Amino acid sequence: MASSLCKSFLSSQDIISVILYVLACITDTQETTSVASLSVDPCFNYTVLDDPRRATSNQLSSYYYYYYYYMCDQSVTWSGWYRLFINGLSTQIPDTCVAQYSCGTSIPLWIRGGHPTVEDGVVTRDVCGHYNNYCCYYGSYPIKVKACPGNYYVYELVSPTVCNSAYCADVGSINSSSTTVTPATLSTANLTVDPCFNYTVLDDPRRATSNQLSSYYYYYNYMCDQSVTWSGWYRLFIYGQSAQIPDTCVAQYSCGTNIPLWIRGGHPRVQDGVVTRDVCGHYNNYCCYYGSFPIKVKACPGNYYVYELVSPTVCNSAYCADVGSINSSSTTVTPATISAANLTVDPCFNYTVLDDPRRATSNQLSSYYYYYNYMCDQSVTWSGWYRLFIYGLSAQIPDTCVAQYSCGTSIPLWIRGGHPTVEDGVVTRYVCGHYNNYCCYYGVYPIKVKACPGNYYVYELVSPTVCNSAYCADVGSINTRSTTVTPATLSTAVRLVNGPNLCSGRVEVLHNGIWGTVCDDRWDLTDAAVVCRELGCGSVVEAKSFAYFGEGSGQIWLDDVWCLGSESTLINCLSRGWGSHDCVHSEDAGVICQAVRLVNGPNLCSGRVEVLHNGNWGTVCDDRWDLIDAAVVCRELGCGSVVEAKSFAYFGEGFGQIWLDDVWCLGSESTLINCLSRGWGSHDCVHSEDAGVICQ
């Protein structure tokens, strides 16, 4: 152990590391076992990963090198914890978006959520892959990260979801001095100088959201913020009046450019300090077609905002200035995420009745004449809040995909993300338009929605982005009595087949009375998690591709499935539409769910703990097993709080595999599998040490 530690630390050049190296060499005489064993801190037991190809500055530049010599971390056999170096200098995985084709690969990987502090211990971070000009086009499996004394980080790396992708090493934050390693999520600006009082004025009327490209000539004289040399913090103005970057979708071709940029996640409050926000570019009638590099935002006393702007990922794009929220008074700047309606008057009791039978989802365009007399909500002057009816019966905008040419129009509009509860208050929902057999071909401006006492909903409607589109009224959920208004959801029409248990297998969905498969294009953990939750199978373990559970037969119903993660059923997720695909059954998608179960107990919430791995159930050893670990199991299984953590095979001895030993949970994990341990199958136990729990 000591010799391997010496070798690891000698590749670092900071003084603190040398001190730690000496201490380790003097005091550590244990033999190296599994790198996941937490009796050995990963800060002092890691594998050195020094590969200059991973540098963010290493750009694929030639056709031959790009197609034949890109790095593919999916083919690497990862094991345990790693510390990154570039030519012997300590570095880190970047935690902001990196340029596509950098890091010696097609899809460079970076982590979302920032780096932890030493006090945070081990944390889990999502991994994004930059592709097709979108910073998080590919979402890879999460990894564990730990900040270590001496200003460096270690990572428990796993194989990513796609080949031609690789973990990056951030050469911009190489630790060449023991005193100046700063995670990339902190602004490079000197924050001893508050950016609220140290900014550049950006007053350019072309950036106004009302400035629409309208002529052929102007189209070719669009703004391109990629060519601007940005430096530090900026405050936006329009003709001397304070403005802000909009935080809801803006019209394409507005802001004097082809691809107007807006921020996702809303604006912060003064007490939030500096926050990071994703940037979206509206293009091809989709509000976030382009994902640009995140920027930092700060709310300032006096009701204004400052932004640390960076060059976007594509030209013909520009940051917008929201003229709808211009601060003409120092006391009344309201972020755009708050409705402009006066909420001192509750919209539940102050709405316009919208009773138009043409909007019914059952109203299908059926004749050539009617096709050219479609509804066009873009031409309506919308103002305030609306409640929908059909012939006097209460209805709602559907929150699942609706058939094209329904609702008396060519492009029927529905909302994503489901309806809120009364307790949720006013929420914002994205609007989708079904066209060309794709449920969200058109992305329309978001609208605000509120659930009201009495089981109905009100909507703050706005003009959609395209004509021949109209908001639908869901006749399938018409409120015929005041006690039974339920947001539209589909009954369970998803099953898992050909797997080792009811919670693992090939995904199949029911449509028109026929079961069919789901193609694995874009299939990821978020999609699989929706399936696991829908089937009552707990959390997701793996999203499987390439017909892992065998090829199905007959229909392939869904392709390019894209879930947000909050859907109650897979059917609510976006896709190409029923039966629209470019797949064969060798691409059938699968999932492995519920990696934890309790057996041999008096009820479903007490028993011996067993976990699923490689299709086989096995037990957990009681070494280090305590209430914190047991609490994670209880919460994961929906069994409430923990009563006892049991040891010594209290619920009887299991048989076969002992999968986990020395489990150590922090308590915040969503599943026991995310807790640290020695690693799968690594243990020094027998079944008389099987762990158990009692939940309540």
C-alpha cells in the first residue's frame, strides 16, 4: 500500500501532497484491497490518470484522427477512484460545458452541479456529453466525486453510456500552486470586488425581445455574440432603462438574431449570491434547440441583475434583453418567471371563460375544406387567465400527447410536465405542438397554470409561435362533477418481459390493444427511471440497450423517447410518435429496476436486505451496517423511517452471493447502490452476517 501511495503522490507537485505522501509512507502498512473500501480514504488510494489527450485544449482537428483515433471511455474497464493529471500537473474534470470535439474525442464529458468542498465528503454528480452543439446532448451515468485536503479531487469513474466519449481534464484549472486551485464553478472574476458594482454596461436596442428580424437584408445582418470578446460581468439596458435576460422562451428571430438566447431556471434572489444558469437558444421552433455554455448570474440590491457572459456555442445567436420587464422604477423589477398578472387577485376567481367546442381533442380535421379553415391561436389577442369548457362542461388542456389534426387545427397544443396541485400555486409548463408524427415537433412559449379549489385549472395563455396551431381542451377529462377532476393520465400500459424478475426486462408498451417494444435511440437512465417508478419497482439500476433482454417481435411502438423524469408514465414522455421509428428489434430497450428488496420478514417493510446485480440477488454483510444505511433502504422502498438496523442474519441466512460489504451511506442517497462499499462481490463475510432492517 505504501509503495503505491508513494507512486501516486510523487506525480503531484504541491507541498501539501508531499507532506501527505510522507505521512502515508510512514504510517500505512496495510495491503491494498478493493479501492472502494472506505477503510482506505480514496483521497489517498487512487489511480493516477495522466493522459494529455484528455486536455480540454486537445481538439480533434483532422478527418483521419477524428474518425479513427477518438477516445472511447466506454471500452475502458474502470475500477475505483482516479485522480487526473496532465503531464504530471494536477487537474480536474471540468464542471462547466466544454467545446465539442475537445478532450481527444467526439463527445467530451463534464460534470454538472459543481465540485464539492472537503466538508461535503463524497457527492454524486451527473455527467453531460457535448454533442451537436448542445452541452448536455448525452447524459451519462453519474459518478462520485470527493474533494481532498491539498486542493485536488478524486473521481469514481464508470463507463459512459456511449462510445466516442471521454472524461475531460480541465487544463484551465491545473493546480500548479498549492494555494490557487479553485473549482470552475466559481467566477474567474475577483469576487472581493462585488460584480453588482463592477460591471460593463451593455445597452444595445437590437437585443430587445421585440426586435424581430423581418427583412431578407436584415436576416443576413444578424447579431453574432460568438464573435464578441466577453470579459467579466455585464448589466443590460435598452435605451438607458434597466433590463434583464429573459428566463422564459423567446420568439425565434427576435433580439436581432436567428437564435435568441435565454436562461433556464429563473433568476436568483439577492441572498442567493452568484448562481449558474443554463442558456438555451430558440431555433427550428424549439425553445432549447441549442444549449449554450452556462453563465453566472447575480441579483443585486436595487432590483437589477448582472451576468458573466461568455461566447455562445454557435454564431448567429445573441443574448436577449427582456423589454417586457424593463426596470423603469427602482422599486418594481420583477423576474419574468413571476406572472405579470396581479396575484393579489386570485386567477382562480378572475378568469375568462373559453368555451369553444372546436378545441375538443375529439374534433378531428377530416375534410379538405376544413383543413384550410383550421384554428390559429397565434392571431388571438390573449390577455390574462382562462378556464376551458366544452359546451359548458369544465375541461383542461391535455398534458399528454394528442393526435395530430385534432382540436380543430393542424398543430394541436398540449402541455408538458403534468398539472399542478392546489398546493403548488402558479407553475410554468412548456407547450408542445404535435406535427409530422412527432409529439413535440414545435416547442411553443411556456404558459402558467394554476390548480383551483373545486377541481379545475386556469391558464395564462399566450400567442403560440406558429399559426395553424391551437390550445386543446381535453374532453376525456371533462369535469362533469365538482368532485372528480383528475389530470389526464393513462392507465399503466407498460410491462417488462424476458427478465429475471418482474422489475427487470425488455420494455414493452401497449397501444391500440397491441404490445410493442421501445427503440434504444436516446434511451437513458432518466427514461428507465420513469418505467421503474410507474411499475412500482423502486429506483433504476441500469438502462439497457441492444436487446439486452432478447429481441421482441411485431411492433416497435416508440423511438427517440425523451423523458424529463417527472412523468407518471412512459407514455407521457416525448417520442417520435406511435409507430414512427428507424429501428430493428436488435435495438430494443430494457431496464433493470429495484436493486433492493427485503425478504423473509413479517411484512414488506422488514426483512433481510438483498440487492440485485448482474441479474442475481445477493445479500449484504453487516460489517459497518448501521441506522444510516438502513434508513436509505427504508426510504428507497417507500417504507418510511427506520426502526432498527439488524445484524447476524436476524431474518435468517440467505444463500448464494454476498454482494456488498462495508456499506457506508451518507444518508442522502436515493438508493443503497449509491452508497460506498468494497465493491460488488468483494467481502470477508458468511451468510450468518447477513444484514436486515425494520422500517415503519
